[in-house]
Amino acid sequence: MTNTTRRQMLRFGTVALAAPAILTSGVARAQGATKWRMQALWGGGTTPMLFEEKFCARVAELTDGSLEITPFAGGQIVPAAQAFDAVRGGAFEMMKTFDGYTAGKIPAHGFSSTVPFGFPEPDQYEAWFYERGGLDLVWESYASAGLSYIAPTVYGEEPIHSKVEIRKISDMQGLKGRFVGLAAAVMSDFGVSVSPLPTSEVYSALDKGLIDFADRGDIKANYEEGLHEVAPYLILPGVHQPTTATSYVANTRAYDALDDRQKAALAVAAREISGTLRQNILVANGEYLKKFEDAGVEVIDFDPADVAEARNKAIDSWKKAATDDLSKRMMESQITLMQELRLI
């Protein structure tokens, strides 16, 4: 399948899938199922993990059972930090990852995971992937590693949880904060002493005072983790990660062995899950912000003018982080879209 055909499937997946589904459903059953394993980022039973299970079920539905993906929770097959190499080596066929974890060795992944102080709305970030060539650029970033990028799951901000009062962005200067990926580099430029702790250590680090404030996950997930017990302030917007993209990534040899219908099903299911999880989080945010407030946490909103000023300052940090040709092309295309959206 050519790259152009693949992009058509990603953008117009339901159309690309409909006719083959009618013509080949019986054949798919007769030939037997292709069985994959996928390790996700999330713990078992959490809301994001339930959506990964829905993704796998949807792929099976769209392929009439010819592609079966068994989902595993984060760390269930290999430690999360080893998933990249495990999928590349063929230990299992697919992972759900956050590109920011590999931004240190693949600079472009800093921009395909989140843009600190960047796109404030997830639809804007998702439009970059689907309408401005972002998919092709991220595909390129994985190809040399023997991996195939399928599609992103795009959702909104991740808030900041703090043990100390932060009313404006300049108040972060001199504090100790947990951030990863491009956010770690940008927040360091804003005067934060950055510690790239694993997600699993955020609660204890806040509790013990090892850090003053932290990024972790979305509002609901952070409440479920109990951050209201260790951080009396929740700060919005999450300027370090105003919008977020996690990624479906497959072993290239396994991906190339799929037929066009199965590849289209992956693209369609991924984009459906992106929208449904985003809407779920959107609705849950109001409910769980109230839970934080009921638990005695103060919700602080940054002044939009303060955020806008910081966005222009962050451009210099983005340029410093774009250290190779691919990351520069990715960053420049994002800046162009932000300019057209009158964000900068």
C-alpha cells in the first residue's frame, strides 16, 4: 500500500473500509484471524484503559474478526520504558505510547506528544495531525526505528497540581516541578528545577515534598490517583501540556503483513476513540473539578493574557528543542498553523 493510499484511509477511513467490509467478510472468517498483543500506558480498570479495550473491540468489529488485538495494561508485558524496544524487536505487535517519553532520542517526538504553551484546544492540535501533514511527519519519525505510527488519541489539558500557591506563570520560577518530554525543556527555560519522575512516583514525590508541583494526567485520573490528598492547589490551564496526543504504534513488519482493510480499521478505530475519549474527559472535567473543590483544593485559573505572553516566549524554547531537520519541519508547520489561528 502506498503512503498516499494510507493517508486517504486515515482521513476518509470509513469510506475506505465500507466496500471491502461487504466484499470480504466471509473470506476474512475463512482465512482465520491475525492475533496481535498491545501494551497500553494505563493501569487496569482505569478510564483510559477501558477506552483501549473499546479500541481493540472496534478493530475486531470492523474487520469481522480478522484482526484480534488483546490489550494489556501498562507494564503488564514489559516495563513501560522498555515498550519501544520490545515492539521494535517484535516481542509484541503494538503499543499505546506517549511520544514525549522518547523525545530525548527522537527530538520530533517532543512536538508530536504535546506543545507546551501551544495549541490550547485539542481540535486545533488534531487538525495539525490530519489537515497539515502531522501524520506523515510522525510516521517518518518512527519509520527508521522499524515502527509504524498508526494515529494519535488527542485530548485536552493536563492540569498542574501544586503544594504551593501559584497565581501567575512567573511564580513557577525557582520551584521544583515534575515534567517530561518537551515540557521538561520548556519549563526549565521558565526557571523551573525539573525532575522527570515516572508517573507512578508523582503522588509520593508531592507527599514527601521532593517536588513543589507536578504534571501527571487528566483531571479525573489525577483525582482517582488521590492528588487532592497531597496538593492543595490545582492550576488551569495546564500550560505545560495544554493539549495531549498519545499514540498507537505498531511493529512495521507486523503492520505491513496486514491487508488494506485491516490497516483502514486501525485508522478508523483510532480516530473514533480519539473523539470519544476526548468527549468523555470533557464531561468528566466539570464533575471532577467539583470533587477537588469539595476535598478542599483551590482551583486557580491563570490570566489568559499571561498565558498568551508566555506562548510567545516559549517559541524560543521550541526552537532550541528542534535539533534536527524533522523536528524543525514539525515545529515550523505547527507555528504556521498557530499563526493562522491567531494564537501567535
